Amino acid sequence: MKSAYELAMERLSKSSPAVKLTAEQKKQLAELDSQYAAKVAEREITLNDEIRRLAQSGDMEKMQEVQQQLARDRKSLQVELESKKERVRDAKS
């Protein structure tokens, strides 16, 4: 007797079969992950320095704006990364 999980996985594989990636696609995806991790880290370093400076000066309103900007930048970079990864996955090799 199959578990509910196994039955659900069977239905899922019928409706959208798993995509097989080539070695080159896997390499490209790993490179994209690495590049975007570096971009996020760079933004975090830059803006965290700004946040720290604003906190020391007591400008809490501006500090919150910079924190929100950092969150937007992270989200934007994540969306951009996922878009590029999807193009790699869809590429016919």
C-alpha cells in the first residue's frame, strides 16, 4: 500500500515530469548562484555600512529607508536570478 506522499508524487510526475539537466546546464546554474550570491553580499556590505553609520548618527528614519532598500535589492536580485535560471533550464542543449 502506497503512502499519501507517494501517491501525490506519482500524480505530480504525470502532470509535470522532472526535467533532466545536462552537465553544462548544471554548471551554468551553479555559476549563476555564485554570481548572484556575490552581488547580494556586495549590496549587503555596502548598505549595512550605511545602516550602521546612520544608526550611530541617530537618523532612524533614513536608516529604515536604507533597510527597506536592501530588502528590495535582495528581492530584485532573487527575481533576476530565478529568471536567468529558468532560461538556462528551458535552453535546448
